[in-house]
Amino acid sequence: MKLTIERSALLKSLGHVQSVVEKRNTIPILSNVRLDAGDDEKMHLTATDMDLAVIEAAPASVAQSGATTTSAHMLYDIVRKLAEGSQIEISLIEDGGKLEVRSGRSRFTLACLPVEDFPVMAEGDLAHRFSISAADLRRLIDKTGFAISTEETRYYLNGIYVHAADEVGTRALRAVATDGHRLARVDTALPAGAENIPGVIVPRKTVAELRKLIEESDGEVMVALSDSKIRFALDGAILTSKLIDGSFPDYERVIPSGNDKILTVDNHAFAQAVDRVSTISTEKSRAIKITLEDSQMTLSANSPDAGAASEEIEAQHNLDRTEIGFNSRYVLDMAKQIGGETIEFRLADSASPTLVRDSEDENAVYVIMPMRV
């Protein structure tokens, strides 16, 4: 194998694939990235952790085709530290046990492992196929991803639940995430071919890696899935992942329908006030109290060690004097996803789930559980 590749092209592709590789691996080959140089004037990079695999192609001038594997993090660090705009020469030393990386006056020799040992992730039969714009996929991820649970014991909440849903006579592609304290549900138009997809839970790590891949994409993403695997293909990159084998809870039961007490407030002013006041709240609970009276909202926080903080902002509501507590981090995460100028809270009482809506996005619904303060 012998090729020349531009630093920025290699760095971009390595940045996508190396993050799949776990920092600590008991299986040495899983610490490596597979490099394939073929006749298509591209270098294909592959990384896997056995649950998730990413393949990305980078343009290269291939003098001699071949394949090998080498340390993903080591190669990424080397390329990251090379001069911007430089050309990188990569060649496999004759016996195949070492990889040589040259750029300008820099020369590195890296250990390799046999390409035959690199695991191939079997996809199986991906019966359901559809395409979705990268912009729509970014929206689904961004508006739900913050609510994914990190609690490993409830593994079925460690991802985004994607399925076809009926919403007031129209069908939609729906993404839902919850950690038991807050919930996000977002719809987009149902793509052709997605009408009969099974409800699947896409793992948290897969969601994060996919979001990196579609960061700068404006095109279509081809999605293929079965009950146990999902594959996303776009712009010369393919991400294949196992799905979470579990049942997502009946989230509709959590979304309140009778909350008739409505509070509307400027989202930017609200988020800034929450951020300032929560500085004083204890690290563990991050609790803030919202007090509503007349046309004022008072945000306050108390800490036995740090002291107290409060701030008043204008708000519109149809409530009598009310006090309700929330986790400030959860509130801020939600406020970041609001695209409109105002954020709307629909309450029943200070102990029941609160519905949160975006004034400019009727297809996004959020629920947050109050706290005792």
C-alpha cells in the first residue's frame, strides 16, 4: 500500500472514525483503524467497537493498493499535529508489520496488526429503507438527544426511540427520548418507505457519531433498518449500528393533556435568568424555584453553603400565586431547543408533569417533572 493524501481530508475522516474506538480496549485490534487503498483513488477508513461501525472515504492519490490496520488514536494525533495544508505520504513497509507516515521532514513508523483480524460487522437483511434530509435528521437529534438517559440500569432509555406515528390524521416520523425526569417528542414528515418501520431504539453513542457525520451535510441520508440493526449512508460515509434490544415505555401516558394553566415568557431572557440564578444552587440538585405573582416571575435559588439568589422577569400567565421547582440544567437544556422567541409552560399544579411548547414549532413537545424546593 502506498498513497498520498491531503492533511485536511485525512483529519476530517479520522476525526469521524477514531471517536468510535474506545480508549481502553481488551481486544487490541479494536483499538485500530482499518485503512484500505483501492483503485477508486480513495482511502477508506473503518473503525468499530463491535456494536457500531463507521466507514468513511477520503480522496487520495493511490500509487499502490493495499490494506492494513494501525492505532486509530495514534494516527489521529499525528495527523492533527502536522502542518496545515501539508501532503501526507502513507506506505506499508514491505513485511507488512509497520506503517510509515511521512510529511515534510516528519517521519513516523507505526505498528500494524493483520487486516484479516479486523472484525466485520454483519448487517443482515435491512428490509426497511427510506431517505431523509440531513437537516431533518439533525433537527430530530438536536431536539431530543439532550433527554437521553445515561443510567445504564434502564438501558432501554439509553437512546432515541424512532418510529412511524399517527398524529391528528397525518402520519409522521417521530423521535422520542426520556430519562424519567424530562421527555422530548419531535415529529417530521414521514418519508416514503418509512410507513411500516418497526419502532427502534438508536443507542446514545450511535446518535452522537451520526450527529458528527451530518454536521456539515446538506444532502439526503439513506436509512436502512431491521429489528436489530440500522445503517445510515451519506457523503461517502456509512454508519452501521446495533439497536437497543428492549421495549421503550408508553411515553404518551407521560404527556399531560389537561394542563390548562399557561405561562408564557421570553425564552432568551428566561434562559439567561435561570443560568445566572442557578450559579448559587447546590451542585447535586441544581434546583431553582419559580414564583408566579401578577405579571412577574421570580426565579430563586438557595444553598446552605453559598447563599441565595433571585431575579425577576416579566411573564404572562393565568395562574394564581404559584411556586414550582425545577432542575435548572433540565430547564436550560429545553430552552436551548426552543426556536421561537417565547417558551410556553402548561401546568396543572406544582407537583404534576409540566408541558413545554415552542411558539414556532408545533411538532415539538417537551415534558419536565417538577422538584420539591
